Amino acid sequence: MHVTISTIDSTIKPENVDESVVYIEDLEKRKQAYGICGECKEPGTGKYWCQPCNAKRFKDNFKNWTSGNKDIDEFIQQSQLNAVYFRNCLEWVPFEKFQNITYIAEGGFGKIYSAEWPEGHIGYWDIENQKWDRFKEFDKYALKSLNNSSNICSGFLNEIKSHLQIYLVDIVQCYGITQDPNNKEFKDNFKNWTSGNKDIDEFIQQSQLNAVHYFKCLEWIPFEKFQNIAYITEGGFGKIYSAEWLEGYIDYWDIENQKWHRYKYLDKYALKSLNNSSDICSDFLNEIKSHLQIYLVDIVRCYGITQDPNNKEYMMVLIYCENGNLRNYLNKSNNYINYKSKIDQLQQIARGLLDIHNAEKVHKDFHSGNILFYSGPYISDLGMCQPANIKQTVKEEGIYGVLPYMAPEVLRGYQYTKAADIYSFGIIMNEFLSEEIPFNDIPHDDFLAIKICKGLRPTISKDIPKLLADLIIKCWDAEIKSRPTTKELYQLFKKWYDEVKSKDGEIYFQIKECDKIREEKFKNRSNEDKSKSFKTHPQAIYTSRLLNFKNLPKPVNSSDLSSFQFSSDTNYTAQSTSTNPISECLDVQLSELELNEICQDSEHNIE
């Protein structure tokens, strides 16, 4: 990937730019404007610049660098030989000169990144020390690539030529050209591997050519590189296995030994297959694409693709979270997890969801089975992840998901939005804090869908602090606009966590009291009691599946929402006035006649 280097800002302020940019033909005027060259004693061609002397210096240095491309080399050399001012001269800048490279945006012709360039660009020749004096005008510079610029084209060089010809005060300056060296090493290696599938090959190759960080590039990993493969579980869309990957993933190019340095971060990795992935489909590649586009700290990382030679199933290679999903994590824990830890972990989950929403995507299958735990929580299963602005209804085709976590408007077949993810977050948050599975004792059927639309929500435990309980209720509000944004969620958890660490603020005093109650209950509960409390109804299904409901009622909040409040004499313990075991928190009793009327098979569309 060949990249131009320019300013981050679209314009350069005039006060930061030398006014004497235009070449002056008249020798006397040049002498008055730029003075005399300290070496050849001729008038300068620009401020602190002598074109004949600098051209010789540049030419003497041609043998010390190359871009690896003849056209680019000649283009840069001509700019240096003809430069009458430092802003007319280009450089070949080795990629390792840049630091903290960050993706910014993508336009119709290529991608933009920001980067720090510690040494800065050529300014003038230091006669005393016989070297180039360099300027660092900006904290950051822009790296702009053109699509497919690894195959250098006239369009790429013509754009740079325009910068040189036109540059004055208000035109973005181009300082030079660079190339991500990994691109070349990857490209040279394309001939040495194949997945056997053209689409997968091209998909992996593009990820390698466009990668600006090691975690943005995929690999084709031969199946024999894995050992001790063991089946773990099956979800709604495929199977999960654990495996040892002895050599580990690509980390960086070892220049000295001319080979990829590999890093074995984990003892085990996860292999995830999609059902029928032997017939490779867009769903499989779209899920991987979502991992690459969104991946930051709190999203499960995808390292590459492999294929089981026995059944021909293609598999994603992912981080293996040994503590399993949120439910496994809670079940396996032999120690009490206090509210401080849970607030920190909820902050991380909110940050992961914020990463997804900042990428203008929605998760669409957000439930506790897709929250995995390793050193902390990670959001996984991005297979249904899609752009947030896609107008899509599911009134006819049905919807995929886990019923207790699905927003009522989605159950009715309406657009899936970021707010629907927030609803799911509220259910997950309550499950994490209460350590109770939502609706585990009733069938996940049409009746439950109706009750959810009527305002039924999972029980909020009496020993959840009020501030946290209030946030749960806001997240699962039937009114979409009343739910918080992901940014608000993350900022709130961050604020609370900081207050708890400093032992200050209302949240600290609330969790201090509630922790005492919960920890005592945890100590008194035997493992047998714990397993009994998590038994589920045979028709309670917690894997994603196709759902299709007809004529569900308009979503409303239960009137019992207001009954969840703190009592002044309960030491920050929440109380609920409802006694119904199914809806302890929200009272939404429906008569059998009403249920039958709602569930009648009607040909009418959803209102």
C-alpha cells in the first residue's frame, strides 16, 4: 500500500507558512528576498534554499534509498532535483518512521490514517553540521492511500504532482510517499498458499494489503497447525472447538531475519464453524469483516480462517475465552464477585458495544451467551452485525435471536436499531448483577412475547443498588427514545467505577450496603442450592433461533415500574410490591381470553 504523507488539517494557517513560495527569476530580486547561498555564493532560490546545491546533495543520496518501484523512485528524484523550495520537494519515508498509526476514514478512492512523524520533514541544509535540518510542524500527519495503490498507477502519482504544482498557503501540502512494508511481504507470499476458495483467498489478501496493525490482518492457517482439537459447544449458527496453535499469530516483520515474528498469546484458541460453511457464503465472510472493522479492546479478535479437511467446513480462528460465557463465568466462580468488579466489567461491555455503535453497526444478537470471559469480558458472535442505517423489517421472514433479550419493537417486526442493543444490554446487566437467568422457569413462546410487549421484564433483585436498578429500567424501557445511548452507558459506568475506587459518591455507599447482603447470601448458599436455582424450563431456549410472531400488542411499560424504589428503612435495599412469581418486578397479568384474542391467527399486518 503506497501512501502520501500530508497535513491532517485541510488548510495551513498563513502565519505558519513562509510567504516566499513562488520562484523569482530575477537574480537581484532573489538576492534581496532569499540572500546568498553559504556554499556557492549565488542567490537562493527560496528561503534557506539553494536549488543547485540541494539538487547535488539529493542526487548523491539517491543510492541510499529506494521505494522498490522505479516509477516512484524517478518521481521523487525529479521533485528533489527541481525543488526551488522545501515545500516543492518530496521524500521517500520508511514506514517505520511513523508511530501511533490510526484509521480515520474511507472515501471513494482510498483510506485516511493519522500518524506521528517524530523527526518531521526536510526543512533546509545545515551547512555547519552537513545534514538536513528537519521540521516537525504538526503533532500528527495524514497518510492517504489510494485503492489498489500497491499496483502503482498514474492516478496516484498525478494527485501528488498536483500538490507540487499548485501548493501555496491554502492547499494541503504533500511531504512524500511511504509504503506499509507488510503489504509487500504479504503480497510476495500470496503464491505460497491458497484456501482452495477464490473468495476467501481474495478476502484474506485484501485484509493483509490494507492492514495498518497486526490485529487487522487475517491469515490462512492450515488445519495441521492446530493440535488437541476439542468440541466445546454448539450455538444457533455453528459449532465451537478449542485448539492449540503452537506457532501463534503474526506479530511483526523481523527485518534482521527476514521472516514474520509470531506471538503465542494464548494456550488455546477457538475454532468456530458456521453451519454449511463448506459452501462458503457471504454470512461467513461478513462476520469476519465485522471483527476486522470493529475490533478494539473489548471485541473478540479473529486471527484468520482454516478448514477441517474431513468435513470441509471453514472455520474462524478466534481468541479462546477459557471462562466461557457470562453464565459459565458466574457458575464457575468460587468467590463472591463484588459490585466494584461488576461495575468495571459492565463498563468494559458497554465500551465494546460503543465500539460497535461507533462503527455505525448494530449487534442484533446481544445476549449473555455472546459475552465471553477471559481476563475480562469480550463481545462475540458478530455474525448478525450489520450497518445501523439499513432499513430492514422482518414481518414476513421472522427474526433470529434469544427471546428474553429481544426488544419488544423487534419482536413486532420493526427496524433493529442501536436502541434494541441497549434493551438487550439492560437484560444482560440485570442477569449479571442478580445472577439470575431471565425467564428461566417459563416457556419461551408466543405468550412470553406477548407479555414482554405488555411490559413484563425479568425480576430485579432486591439487593441491587438503586442507581444500577434505575439504569436497568431505563435500558429496557418500552419507549425507544427513553433508553440511554451507548456513550451515556459507558460514561456512567466509568464515572461510577472511579467513584467506587475513590470511595466517594452515592454509588459507593449504595454498593457498600448491598455487597454485605449479597456476600452473606453467597456464603450461605451451597453448590447444590446454586445448581437448583439455575434449572430451566424445557421450553426455555437460550440459543439463537428463528422466531416469527404475529399481531403482537404495541409495546408499553408496566405500571409496576414505579413500585421499584428504595425504602428509607431498608439500608439501600430495593423492594418490589408485586407477588406474582413470574413477574415479581413488573405486574402484567393477562387473562386467558385476552391471550387467545391476541394470538388469533390473523391475516392482518402488524400495525
